[in-house]
Amino acid sequence: MSPKAVVVGSGIGGSGAGALLAVRLGLEVELYEKTHLLGGRYASYERDGFRLDVGCHAVGSSEKGPIGKILEEVGERIDWVRTKSPVYFVGDRRYRFPRAASEMGVPAQDLEGLMRLFADVMAMTEADLAELDRTDLRRFLGRYTQDRRVEALFAFLAGMYFCVPLEETPAGEWAFCHRELARNLSTGYPVGGTGAIPEAFCRAIEKAGGAVHRRRPVRRILVENGRAVGVTLDDGTVRRADFVVSNADVKTTVLDLVGPEHYDGVYVERIRSLRWAHCAFTIRVALDRPITDDRFVVYLRDFDILEDRDRIRKGCVPETAPSLMVPILSNLDPTAAPEGKQILYAGTGCWPDLARMGETRAQWKEACLNGLRRIYPNLDRHILWVKAAGPDYIDSLFGEEGNVIGVAQTLDQVGSSRPGIVDPGVRNLYHASADTGVHGIGGELAADAALRVYEHLRALGARPA
Ligand SMILES: Cc1cc2nc3c(=O)[nH]c(=O)nc-3n(C[C@H](O)[C@H](O)[C@H](O)COP(=O)(O)OP(=O)(O)OC[C@H]3O[C@@H](n4cnc5c(N)ncnc54)[C@H](O)[C@@H]3O)c2cc1C
């Protein structure tokens, strides 16, 4: 009989690891997902004939990145649409890179500095990148240019990649991710929505003879003699297994599903003190007809986003969102909207004030709409409905205080300082989530963790310890 693995959670990390273990290692995989959705923050669902995604997504390197690698390994295929180089919209003007920086009035010497920065990043070795993880991105940028417009753009990029402030972003991890994007030039959106990815992974599990269960929360990970031996489901059913792979966040896994009594105190404190990435407020706007042929827009209200961030941190909701990431999903994938209609997303960074979200939701929604109105002045005439989702929505589904990514990729939580895929207290227990990925952006960080779990088990001959 094949060894058996129970996977807790169907996010990119869980469904990706489950598919790899089932298809490549021949394990008997049972996956349990607590919600009705498959895919965690990558899940998609329908509303009034429109397809919505839980997050708002561009996948860094699509088929050329870690998600593509898993799909290839497990023999599943999905189609991708390129987002192409985004349109930058600052104030009331549109810009297209690479011309944008000079059109924004960045002085020639700062532009040269910027070009040098990108050239240096492309030439860096792995050792250079690891060393650079000790330097924050703001300081690193300052070696090449002091221009505040460039700094504002980089602050936006740090927010979009990692959902952390510029001065907490490790320059090495930023450089790693930038380099991957620049080499692959394949940022894209999956046809069928982001949910098409975890659905393909789950299909691979089932084709290999495994099982995927929704609405089945795991209550405990069972530990006997220091080994994970299965899980208890919410109705008390016990499912025994040779391996347990947890895609639940690392805090919940260690502190609740396993229990701190199985670890040494230093590790438990480390896990407790891990900080989440920041949160986002997103709106989905359904339109009665197409109003643009843009695919992907990056919006900056002005170059004061750093000052704005401090005000937002103190609890103010801006009248207009200082920045927005706007994928026009039905221009990327026409199946996202009924014929003749359009759907677009807009997401902005917001402070994780879950307690106040109820009273500020309407203001955040309006702030996002005001940003969109600057880009598309005729927006209001064509709105069918707007669905707003703050961090409280993400928190209600997946916990983690509604943050965007998982454990934040900050200076003190990157590289070897991230929690690992191998559980240090319980044998045969693995962590496959964005929290334990080493490199990458969002879903690709989770896929990185899934690949590492697979490679680790393959090296062990898929035999339990
Ligand atoms: C608004 C927003 C925008 C984003 N934009 C992007 C983007 O553009 N590009 C990008 O790549 N990423 C983006 N992300 C981030 C990305 O979605 C996440 O980093 C990634 O999907 C996390 O994957 P994961 O596998 O770690 O976990 P999750 O997606 O959190 O999945 C974990 C799963 O485990 C389940 N689970 C937890 N506990 C249990 C239990 N006890 N029993 C059973 N099941 C359990 C949960 O229900 C969930 O389904 C965005 C996220 C948000 C919210």
C-alpha cells in the first residue's frame, strides 16, 4: 500500500503540494478544506454571471514560474493571458514604461541611476542577493537616486509585491523577484480565473486516486511519540496518515492544530512573534458595457503616497485611494464577464483595523471608486454593482487578520529567517504555505513552499521517519 498524506487546506501551497505528492510520489492524498471555496486566497467564484476572484491577481511568471512548474510536474495545463506592461496613471495623466520615468520629469542623472540599479540587480549572484537581504529597499534605492517620484513608485512596487513598507522590504528579496519578472517577461492571468490553478491541482490529486473534501475543517493534527499520525476533523472523525502537510498558516498550525506543548519555548515564541503582511481593500466593479480596453493599470493619485501611508496608519481613510492596482479582468479573460459587459478590480493597501472596518468600509469603498473615477471619468454611468472586500472579509474566510500574503517578507523574516517547510518539533509534519516559501510573490511564494515539500520528501524516498 502507498504511504498516505493528509493535506490541511486547498490554497496554492496545499493543493500544489498535494498534487505533487499524489502524482509524482504516488502517495495516497486526502485533502481537507474548511471553506466552501477551493484555493484559499486564489479561489474564484460566480456572482450574477460574472466571475470574481477572492484576491486581485497577477501571477508573477505564470507558466515560467513555480506555479507553472507544478502544473507541468502534475500533467495539468491551463492557459495564460499576459498582463503586458501596465499603464501607469499618475494624477490625471497616463504613462507607459519605459518612457514613463522621463515623462514624469525624473532628472537625467536619476534616470541613469535607475538604469544602473537595474543593471546591477541583473548581474547579482545568489550570495549578493543574500547579503542584500540585510539592506532595506529604501536605503538601496538611495544609492542610485534620491528622486521622490522614483521613491514613490518603488514604495508602490514594494506594496504590490510584498505588502510591506519600502523601509521594511529586504532589497535582496525585491531584487530576486524583480529579476525573475524581468527574465521571464511572462506576468499573466490564468484563463478561468485564479481559481483555475488550485482547481487544476485538485483535479490532479483526484486523477491520481486521491480525494478532495470541501467544508471539512481539520480541528487537530494528531501527534504520537513526536510524529504526526493524522488529523481529527471537526465532526470528530479521525483520519490516520503517514504524513501531514499543513497549508493552514504556520501560527494556527503550530499553536492551535498541533499545540505549543510539542515544541521548545524558543520556537513557540518565534512563531507567536511572526508578523503578517499588510492588508488590502478591494472592490469589484461590474459594468453594463466595456468602458476601456486597458488590461492592467497602476494608479498613483500623486507622489505623496509615503505621507499618506502615515496618515492611514493613524486611522484616517483617504478621500481618494493614494494608489490602486487595477486589473481589468474581462479584458484579460473575456469569460470573466457575460457578453457585452465588463468587470474590473481595484485594490489598495489599507491598515488592518479589523475592529473599525465595519464603520470605515463605506469610506474605503468610496476612496477606491474615487481613484477609478480619475482613470475612467464615465465609470458611474455604467456601474451595475460594486462588491467591496476589506481585510475583515479575508479574515472571515482564512483568518490571519485578513492580511494579503501570509508571514510578511520583512528584513527580519526573509531567507533563512522564515519558518521552514520541515516542522522542527513533530516528525512527518510539513508546512506548505506562503509563510514557509523562501522566494517569490504571493501565490508563487506558496508554490515555492509546495515544491520544497515535494523535493524534500522525494529525497527521503517518500518514507515516513
Ligand atoms: C486582495 C489580495 C490580492 C492579492 N494579489 C495577489 C497577486 O496579485 N498575485 C499573487 O501571486 N498573490 C496575490 N495575493 C496573495 C496570495 O493570494 C497569497 O499569498 C497566496 O494565495 C497564499 O496561499 P497559501 O497557500 O499560503 O494559503 P491560503 O490561500 O491562505 O490558503 C490556505 C487554505 O487553508 C485552509 N485552511 C486553513 N485552516 C484549515 C483547517 N483547519 N482545516 C482545513 N482547511 C484549512 C483555508 O481555508 C485556505 O483555503 C493576494 C491576496 C489578496 C487577499
